Amino acid sequence: MDIRRFTIAAVVCCASASFVPAQAQEMVFLIRHAEKEASGKDPKLTGAGRERAGDWADMLQFGGIDVVFTSDATRTRETGQIISESLDVPRKEVSREDVAGLMDLLEFDHADEKVLIVGHAETIPLILSRLGVSDMIEISQDDYANLLVVTPGPDDEPALVRLRMP
């Protein structure tokens, strides 16, 4: 097993064993969309971006993910589609501006599931905040290698694990 697969398998096992289930998600994985073209109103993924999305799929294959959420931007759709097809799970789309709607879907329709959210540098901090994470996370515009894992913790306080793709 390569190091990426081992890392995600270890995180899932440790996180699942260490925390008391809360009313929130069983586990939320968050990544930023993969590398995008430099120009255009709604840029597509580059070749490197499609490759990274495939690497994310390989890395997340043992995560037990039930559904992939993306925004309505082409770059998140493409990233999420590559991953969802590889993992053989559905992909659902929510408007980039509708973080409240995303949170409702997670709480009411996917509460007992492990979900992957493919977001943006600007939306991931807000999503983390809405999940109850108090750590301030910033993602730069040239950073595509973060994997953030949120799990319920004791007393409903979520735990955050931040990993980097090798």
C-alpha cells in the first residue's frame, strides 16, 4: 500500500475510534478543487488538475466516502466527478454561494454518512466554521494539496485533522 493510501486509512481508523459520535456528520473530508486554467470566467481543470483529482481519488479510496459534494463551478465539478466516478459514489452539486444550503443537506440528508466536499479557497474556511471548527484555516490561491478531515468529538466539539498530499 502506498503512503497516501496508508495515510488516509490511518486517519479514518484513528478518527473513527477516537471520537464519540455527535449529531453532525460521521466524517467530513474537504479539499479544494484541483489546478485550474489561468484564465476564463469559469475555468476548467488543467492536465495537472485532472491528474491531482485522480490522485485524490486514489488517496481517498479507503475513506468510506458515501457522497461527493461540489459547487456549481466547472473546476469543482470536474474534480468531484473524477473522484466520485473512481469511488463509485454519487456527486451532488450545490451553488458556491449557498453554504447554508450545503449545511442543511449535510445535517438533514447525510447526517450518518462520510462526505467529501470539493470547495474553493474562499469557501472552505466558512464551511469549516459552519461545521463548528474554531481553528482559522486559510488556503492560498496556489495551494491545492490540503485534505481537511472533520470528525465529531467529545461534547459535540469537532476535531480537525489537516493533511497535505505528498
